[in-house]
Amino acid sequence: FRRAVLVPPRCGSSDGVRGASSGDCQMLLNQLKEITGIQDSAFLQAALKAANGDLMEAVTFLTEEHAQEPAQDTAAAEPSAWEGSANAALLLDGAALNPNNKDDLHTVVFRQLESPKGQAAERDAERPQEVHSAENKNRSKRKRCEVWGENPKQSDWRRVGDWPVGMKNIGNTCWFSAVIQSLFQLPEFRRLVLGYSLPQSVLESCRSRTGKRNIAFMQELQCLFALMLGTRRKFVDPSAALELLRDAFRSAEEQQQDVSEFTHKLLDWLEDAFQLAVNVNPADKSENPMVQLFYGTFLTEGVHEGNTFSKIETFGQYPLQVNGYRNLNECLEGAMVEGEMDEETATQSVKYGQERWFTKLPPVLTFELSRFEFNQSLGQPEKIHTKLEFPQTIYMDRYLYCSKELIQMKREEMKRLKERMTVLQQKLERYMKYGSGPARFPLPDMLQYVLEFIATKSAVPVSPECVSSAQDSETTVLQSQAGSSLPYSINSNSKLTEISERPAPHEVSEEEMNLVRTCLQRWRNEIEQDVQDLKESITRVNLSIEQMYCDPLLQQVPYHLHAVLVHEGQANAGHYWAYIYDQPRKSWLKYNDISVTESSWEELERDSFGGSKNASAYCLMYISDKVSSFVAGTGEVEALPPELRHYIQEDNWRLEQEAEEWEEEQSCKIPQMEPSAASESQDLSSESGLGLLSSHSVRSLSSEHAMIVKDQTAKAIANTATAYEKNGVEAALYKAFHEEYSRLYLLSKETPTPQNDARLQHVLVYFLQNNAPKQVVERTLLEQFADKNLSYDERSISIMKVARAKLREIGPDEVDMEEYKRWHEDYSLFRKVSVYLLTGLELYQNRKYQESLTYLVYAYQSNTALLMKGTNRGVNESLIALYRRKCLLKLNEVAASLFVSCEEARVAEGISILNELIIPCMHLMSTCDICQEDLDAIEVMRNRWCSYLGQEDMDANLQMKLGELLPRLLDCSAEVIVLKEPPKIRPNSPYDLCSRFAAVMESIHGASTVTVK
């Protein structure tokens, strides 16, 4: 098998040409010369500099059509080793090339190609891409190794739903991404890798270095696959798995690998790793799931020197030659039959011949297309760019041993048809290329020309006066066309005696003409008929050849195209990506490093068939019906082993940490601004965690709670001035942390009074009173010192940075982040209940019973959920129930009074209150463990409405409406009641909530109305 010549990395680092050595830069320039055919070193150096040292980006610039519109992806230039050198000072047409502007580069390219040197370079290059320049123009530039700083929007690095994730290119590793993505999208392979495990006894008995390496690689591959399933990132980082692979390719470290070589190595490692799990004889691999999935067998039968032979071999990737074939079936036919197998001729003239037959096909059938060959004269490999078509479904029956007899008969028939085709084409060629000299023409056309010749009349004599007049006229016209001077002159004395457009016979009699015309016409008709018969025969034979294997008996073993691995570039430089068919979405997707985009069969054809540009398929992966029918389930992440689920959760947690850090860094780039009233007026549903996070914010509930108590935290920091000056920022943070913890602990132990609830002052008081885990308490307090809103002075900022660093050191193993989140959700709900209760009480005191009832009902329902977790989790339930009941009775009095007023508008208002507030509230009260007081209140309300029945002074229309209302009022359990949610309320600071709480409680106990601003 062919092994690719490997490519060195781009100059310097992945970020650009910074720090590049002159040797590396010269090597990249040499590669650009080989790829593009352009020999101008200064021009290539400018292209490479504008591409920030990225070889393939420079190739794209140089080979694409010269763009007229601004490019989408503008690379920022950085200082390099080239700047300041003589070569770096590249001035074309008197204008310096700006490496930050790709339009400048395209302009220079355009000018360069217009120059004689550029035209010569273009002719030398003979780039096939120019045939499809329009297609190249529309293709997006490839992005590599995107990092946070290059992605100002969350959409650039956050996964959208269950869309497949990309894979980071960490330095010429596109080959790894293309292969791994193709395998990962096989549900059966994914299931095997994620479910891989070894008994402890096997792990302990494994002593060999190779065995330990294979086990380690399987573990890294499991982690990588788990992330590809459950990550929230748009792309994953395969560095850990790649490090193990680089050891295997140590001789070519930091260089681009060949997909074929890597796939062979990968399957070998997987086979060995699963052999340990099978726990059978190492020589027996029949039970190895990797062998069962990817490996098949074929039988080779042949004759050599008159002796027949037969052998069975195993294959994984089946190699196919591309040169000389038009499509995949022709490649396979050429690979299956070599030489002459006829025994009579084999023993006489032909010394060698063989046939191959697949005896067992694997569920995943991989064809390796040999598109590289070694040029002996040049001493280097070359890529084969010829076009090769392949179908979306291929039937393998014609290559199976079980079809041998039928196929041999068809091959004999095919041989006869091709021989017949050759004879017919030779006959046709004799007609279409007639003659004995070097120039040959179609015979029917030649006979037609002779007919035209004899039909042409002889020349007509012309008088000298006419000749002279014609000469003068022609001379005048030519002079007017050529200008003042002519490169030649016409001799007015030339002896032109006759004018004739076409040659004609000098003398021919009517009898001669009729005879010749009759013969020529008859012969021409005969020949045209012969040509037509030959063409029809060729068409029929060609149709028979095309339909030779369309027999339904030979369409029983279909294989469907699953993935196409594409290589763009030359033999010693290039880029890989993959097209993979997504079974659930019923569409083709393009996997290009970190980018995964929707594609089409038409785009796949353009990029994969070859023949028109430097991109072509290098590997084809087909799958059987058995594999294609296995569709991944929706619960794959939930079915993972606990350690892999934990690994996903940890990575997603780190993503949120990275996002917050990045957001903080971005916020530090703009001046700190005081929060506006609009920003403070976010609703309580957001605070309670029920609202969706903004697309521009990844602030967690804990961050919100840190912001709420920022004044208390700032006061704690202010008390550390002495420690900060004497012992530094670490000591200051330690002092502030412990003093604040002690203060809050003592506060949580204070005996509560009706006018004071310390839980409203600080989240940690709530946690401590409810015995929250120590890790949750300490992390919450540390997060408050890391709040970005503490950027008051240098000391605050220093403490904030140290606190953030310590937060990063706390992993999910030390704090259960799900539990941490639940505690903060509970506190948010507690604050929401408190605000709703206070608002409801204030409204009740101001006789706004409709608004009050809604807040009190919602406070009661939410509070019930909290109290199920502990008595200190919520507020006093009896207090909410008391005022809900009072409010309901008052509102019922109002509705009843409106109803009996007999005014249409007031009656409608009373019915509305009953339908929208009273009946829903009664329903909610009845569904819970209702107390006797609430039962009595409901009975009082019902009696009030029942008392109107049969009143003689009540209007008949009102009696009818009352008859409609009473069934719902008396039995509302059969209805699905939805109570409108109260208006959103701006969350208050702890001090505001505490003062409101104290004021309302004093008012309740003093039985007087108070107004709280």
C-alpha cells in the first residue's frame, strides 16, 4: 500500500508566522511552488504572510478566482521574523501589500497574473481549479483552531441543539478529524466504543507496553466520543487521544498523516484492544467485534506457469487503483480479475492470471482509492486527479463467490460484447477517418464535397475595365480600414482576368455530370446507411454492456454510501475533510475540522469525483442494510456509564466557567457602568431560574445572588485594608472570607421575630439555617468575592481576581454542581415567595383585593413546594393562608355586590371576578390539604350566592346567569383551572426587602395601614 510523503507543519505556531525560522519559511515556500506552480518567491511569500503562515490558506488565495468583493474571514497580521527583512518588503506596482487586507492580496494576484511573469507562472501551473473558478469562489474559507478570543458571539462556540459537533485541528490533524467523525457517525461503532470495558483481572494481567497503550487509547477515545454526544461545545478537542497516536508516528512527529495509514493503525489498535475484552485465544479473532464490523475475506484463484492455486485472505480497507477507470465498478472489476484465466490459453501463451471473490463482506466496507503514485523521473509522489464516479448504492453480488458461475458467464458475454464493440468501432473509424495521407476525413463528407465540385459552374470571364474598377474599390476599402499606412499594397496592374468563388470543372458535359452525380449520390447513400447501421449496432452493444449486471439476481446485496473522505491539494501537501450521510436528517453533512455544515449530493460530487480541481475522494465507506437500519436512540447520553456521564458534566461545567471568564474579560474592556433602572427591573422568573438565560449572558443563579449582596461583600473587603497592606491580597481575602462567614453564621443563629427574617438579608443565612453542605456554603461565599461588580478599587479588583483563581481550582469532584444549583434555585424561589407575600399584603391593606389575591395564591403554591423540603425552606404558611382567605372573602363580597346591582357593566364585572379569581382560587384550595378555616370560608361564599336563588325581586336574566354560575361554584373539581400569573416585580436589595417586611409585619400586628415607598 502507498504511504504518503508527510507534510511539515505551518511556519511557527498555529497562530501565525510569529517566530518562524528561515528554514521553516523556505520549506513552506518550496511547497507552495510545488502546489500552485508559481515560481515567484516574493509573490508566494506575500501570500503566505497574508495567510498568517497557514499553508492551505495561502493555497486557497493563490488558486481561487480573484475575488472582487471583500473576503469574509480577515486574518489579523502579527509581527513575524519576516518583517524587516529584505524579502518582507514586498512592493508590487509601487504599493505595499497590507497583510491585514485579503482584498489587497487578491488585487496583487490579479496584477501578477496579468504580467508576463504571472502569465508564464499561470501556464506552468496548469491549475485545473480554473475550470471551476466560480465554484471555488463560492466555497467558504476554512477556519482552524478557533479560540475564545476569536469568537465574540456565543453562537460561534456553543452547540445548537443536537447538531453534530466539529473537531479542533491542533496542527495538521484534519486526517484524524475526517476518520474519527466518519466512524463516530456509525451508531454500531459508537455503541461498541462507549460500551468498552475490561474486567479488573484482565487489566492487572496486561503487562505489555502495546496492550497498555491500546487500553489507554480506548479510554481516551471513549471520553472523546462521550463529549461528541453530550457536550454543549460546538467542537471538541482531541488532544489527549492524538498524543497517544503521535507516539506511533514518532518518526513523522508534527507532520500531516496519510488517512490510509492512520486508519490501518487505528483499526489495528481497536482490534487488539477488543481482543483483550473477548478473553479468548489471541489467535482466534472470530469473536472480535472490530473484526466482525470492519474485516472481510476474499478467495484468490489463479494459474501460474500452468499451475493453479487458491488462497483465502482477510482485508480491512480494500485498495483500488484509479488510473484507467471511469467509475467504482470498473475499479472493482479491474481489481478482481488479473490476466487470463482460460486454462487453454493460460498453459500456452499467458503465464499468469487470477480472480478474486469476496467470501465474506463486512458490515462496513471501506475502499481505499489509490490516487497517489511515485514519479520515477521526478523522484517524488504525484497525485492522480482523473475523474472517478461512484454511486450512492453499490450492489456487491457480482463480486461474491456465491455468484461465481453466473458472473463468469456474464464476463464471457461481456468479453464477447467488448470484442464486438471494438470491431464495430474500427469499422466506423474507417468510414469517419478516410484517406491514405496524414489528413483524413469522413467519407460521406468527401463524397458530398465531390458532388458540390461537379455542380459548380465554370468561371465567368470579366472585362479589364471591371477588373480595374474592382481593384480600385478594394484598395480604397483596405486603406480606410488600416488607417493612413498599409503594411502592404495592391498592384493595380495585376492581371486579374476572372472572378470565381469556388473551384469548378473547366469542361464537363451534361452526360458526364449526370453519370457522376448518379454514382456519387448512390455511393453516399450507401455509406451513410452503413454508418447509421454501425452507430445503431454500437448503441445496442453499449446498452447490453451497461445492463449486463442489472439482473435482479445480482441486486440482493446492496451497500449504501456512508462517508466520503476528501483530499484537497497535492501528493505532499493538502487538507482532509469528510462528507457523511446523516440518517436521521436524511441529508449529507460536511465535516471540516470545527465546522459541520449541511451539504448536498451535488456538492459532494463536485468535491469528490475529481477531474476538474485538486480535490477528490481518497476513501469511500459503504455500509450494509444491517448497519444503516440501526439508528441511534435519543437516550444515548443517559445510557452511558456513570463515569462518562460525569466526564460530560464536568466538561460542560468547565465550559460555563470559561464562558464566564471570557465574558468578564470582555466586560473589563469597557468602562464599568452603574446598573440602570432598566437592567435592575428584570422579573422574578429570571431570578428564580424559571426564565431562559439571555443569549448574551451566562450568569448563573449563584452569580445573581452574589450581585444582590455585593454591598455586604464590599463592606467585608473594606475591613481588610490593614491585612492587604501588610500581608498582601491572599491574606486580605482570607480575612474577609472568615470574618464574613462568622458574621453570617451568628446572624443565622439569631432568634427570628415577626418583624425580622434574617434569611432575606443573605443567601448564606438561608443555607446555614437549612443545614446546607459545607462545600455549597463555602463556594457560594467565595463566588461572592469573585463578583465582577466589586471593581471599586485596586484592592477589590485584586481580591476578586484571586477569588476567581481559587474558584477555577475547585472541580466538580469537590462540589456537586447539580446540588449546588438546586440550593440556589431554592433560595431564588424563597425570595420570590417573600416578595409575592409582601406585595399581596401591601395591596390588601390598600383594599386592592383583586391584585392582592393573585400574589397571595402564587406565594402559597410556591411556598408549599419549599416546605416539602424543610420547615425553614419557606415562609410562614399560616400567614399566607390567613390573608388569602381574608382577601377571598372581601373579593367575594365585592363580586356579589356588583352582581345584584342590576347594572349591566357592573354585573359583567362581578361575573368576571367570580370566573377569573374566586372560582380558580377555591379550586386550588380544594386540591390541597385544606384546613377547617378555609372550608368554612368556602361555605360562606357559596351560601352568599345560593341565597340569591328564588328571590322574587331579582331579574329573570340575572337568575339565568346565576343558574350558569352556581354549578361551577359548587363543584369546580371537574374543571381545569388556570389562574393568571401576577405582574412581574422588580427584585429588591436585601435591605429593601427587610424594611418592607418589618413595615408590613408591624402594620399587621398594629392593625393600621402603612405605606412603603
